Amino acid sequence: MGASPSDPESPAANTRRSIAAQGDEEAPPGYVYEGARAKGETTTLTVGEEPKVIRDRPVELLGAREGKGAASFVNGDAYEGDYATGSRDGTGKYVYAAPPPGEEEEPKPAVAEYDGRWTAGAKAGVGTATYKASKHKYQGCWKDGKQHGEGTMFYPNGDIYTGQWVEGKKHGTGTYIFKATDTKASGEWEANVLTKGSFVDCFGNTYDGAFDGDSTQLSYKGGSFTLASGASAAA
């Protein structure tokens, strides 16, 4: 797999770092990889110019990242884990760095981290993402870098959603638990919106039917109520 201009190991990336190093300011730390690699291709390096060619020398090029490795990036991010054909692939942990501090500011802790499975450089399979800045936490399945499949999101206010996700949104069957009111809403979700199901309050009263709105503001749309006493009424 050849290196793209955005690849930290590409010739273009190396050139940008060389130019930065020639400026008046100190160049930022570059990309660093330490770990296993696949065997690189062999090419021939010709020393001298025609017609006075001194000699041809076989040179083995740097192979793609393959196996266990660790990388640190220009923006401060870091990854440690498995690689395949040059990309994060397998099990690994990625730490997302905070923005660089301003003048006279102390460096800030990482804003998020992901620990789990990867495929072709993207989160895929089972993993845990901890968003330290917003205090969210997600545990579950991923696809193409987004929550996808069964998973649970823990919110900073104590709320919990557990159920199905599609492309980073609540979609399918799931239950949302509201900690502050000791209530829960369960049913079918579409793009973060609960469309039908049930809502149970802290007294055991239940609503069954259709809904409007997302988890932050639900409203009833037809359906029926069943009180904890057993009495029932239409919404």
C-alpha cells in the first residue's frame, strides 16, 4: 500500500517537516512510529550520473506498518496496538490530545480515548470510547468509526441509553433511563427520535403508544395510559 500525501510517512509529509524546520520558529514534533513492519520492496539505487555510473546498489524500502506498534502524531495524539497493511487494524488504544496550550498555559489532559477493535484505520467491532471533555462514555459496537449495532451510552447527568445504534445515532430498539426523574422510555428509535414504545414514570404509571421528540423532550402522540393502580385511559 503506497503512502498518500496525508500519510505521516509520505514524502510530502517529510518535506513539510523539513520546510518547517528551516523557519525562524522551532518545528513541531513530527510523526513517530516504533514497532513491527512488513518486509519492504527492493529497488536499485544508482550512484553517479551517465556515462559515469559508479555502481548500482539494491536498497530495501521501508515496509508498511504491520503487527504491534506505537505511533505519536504531530497534534499530540497517540496510538498503541495492532497494524495491518499500514493501517490501525486489530486491537488498539488511541488517545486524542487536547489543543496546544496558549502562552503561559499548562498543557491540558487528553480530551478522549478509544480502546477496542479497528479495521482499516477506523473503529470497527467492540470498543469503549471515553469522552473526557464532555464526560460521556460509550461501550459497544462500532462500524466505520461510528457507533453501530448494540451499545450503551453513559451521559454526564447520569442518564443511560442502551440499545441499537446506526451510524452514530440511536436507531432501532432501545431504552433510555432518566436518572433525575427515575423514569425510562423504551421502544423504537429513528435517528435519535423515539417514535413508538412505552414510558414508565417513578410511580409505575405507564404510557404505551407513539411519541414525538428526542430523549431530551418527549411528547405523547395517541396511545394509552395505565396507572399503577390498574386504571387505564386514552391519551
